[in-house]
Amino acid sequence: MLALESQRPHPRSFWSDVVNTGSTMRLFRRLSEEEPTPTRLHIGCGTEAIPGWVNIDNRELPGVDRVLNVKRGLPFKNVAAIFAEHFLEHLELEDGLAFLSECRRALAPDGILRLSTPNLDWVLQTHYLEKAGLAEEAKTRACFDLNRAFHAWGHRFLYNREMLTAALRDAGFETLIFGRYGESEVPALRGLERHETWHDSEKLPHVLVIEATGTARARVLPEDVRNGYTDPGHGIVMRLKLAAIRRLRRIGLLQQKHRATPAKPARP
């Protein structure tokens, strides 16, 4: 996996032992150049900016570094990490699939995408199935609760474990690791989540947390499944739009419209 922490320069004592010759001076210049800080993107940050990350939102809020419409793509490349908490469910299915593909493109080959999103299976179990034996009024309320989970708070599409896996495979990610809220094998990805939590059920977590990395040939979702849910032409149009936008950017005919707040020094 990509080492997400920038390297520290060598201690001063090291340089006192360097002999002043042409070859060693070239070594001196090479080793004395500080490694650039890895670029890490926090998508849909809202007011929960993370120090040391590029905090991105579609609104100009306190702490936001870049105001972007990510549906038009991500104007970055070779990114070390992307974090999006409770964001994916706010995109229509095809927009979400296009976003995941764009994340794979923007990341370095060993860059990591960390996502958290509500677990559809938990929502169905706790909001509806567990109330199947209740009285009529309670079941009526359960119907409202389930629909609210789907449509309130700007939700557009909820994922279960299998669908999230398929979507990330569709985007071309190779390695997928499901984890827990706030936990990660990568130090820079620990303790990032800020969203309020709910009680997990006995067998189901209320939120899916996953880290995706590596590149693989995309395992495209079956067209009959996608077409049965949404306009069959919408996904094709979205992918063509993103391809056209990237090409125009490469040849300098289009720049991502954004407002950048003054750069802030990363906290230690």
C-alpha cells in the first residue's frame, strides 16, 4: 500500500559527514529535496474539514479548500487518498458509478479510496422487517420510516455490501477491504469519520466502511440490471461527458470552475 505519510528530511548530523565532491554534492541535492506532501482529497466535507487534506464541497463553507461539482470530474491525478463519508448515497446510481470511476482515475495506482455509506440491509432490517409482527399502526409508521431512509436527507441510492462491491469492481478497483468506523490499517485513514452513529444490529453494521485500492479490469455491472433501474442512456451520456471534459482539460480548452480559499498550512 502507498505510504501516506510524507518522509522527514535526514537529521542535520548526516550532512556533516558528506565529502564535498561532485558526486556527493549531487547526492546532497537529491536527498535534501523535501518529499512533496501526498495529496489527499476529502469529498463532500461540509463543515467537517480535515487538516492536511484538500477539503472539497459544492458549497463555499468554512474550511472548504475547493468548491467543485464532482459530477464534472476531479481535476487531480496521482492522488494518495480519497475520503468520502456519507456522500455516495446522495448521488443517482449512474452518477455514483461515474464518481467511483473518476476516483479510480484520479488516484495513484496504489492510492486508496475510503468510503462510508448507509447499509441498505441494516435499514431494511431495522426499519421494516423487525416490525412485521407489530400492530397495524406500527407497520404503517414502519412504511414511512423505510421510505424516509431512502428519500430523506437528499438520499438517492442506498447500497448493500454486495452492490457496493460490484460498483467498485465496475470502477476498476482490485482490492477491497471492509472495515469499521474510524479504524484502518493505514495510519492516515484512522479516525476520519465524523458522522453520527447508530446502533448496529446483531449481524449487520448500520454503515458500510470500505477501502478500495489497486487497478484491475473493470467488471461491468450487467446492463439489464442497470437499465431496469434507470434510463439506459443516462450512464453512457455521463461517461461520455466525463471523457469529453477530461480531454478538453488536457488540451487546455476547459478549466474546472472553482473558488479556492487561501491555502492553509497543514497542522502537524
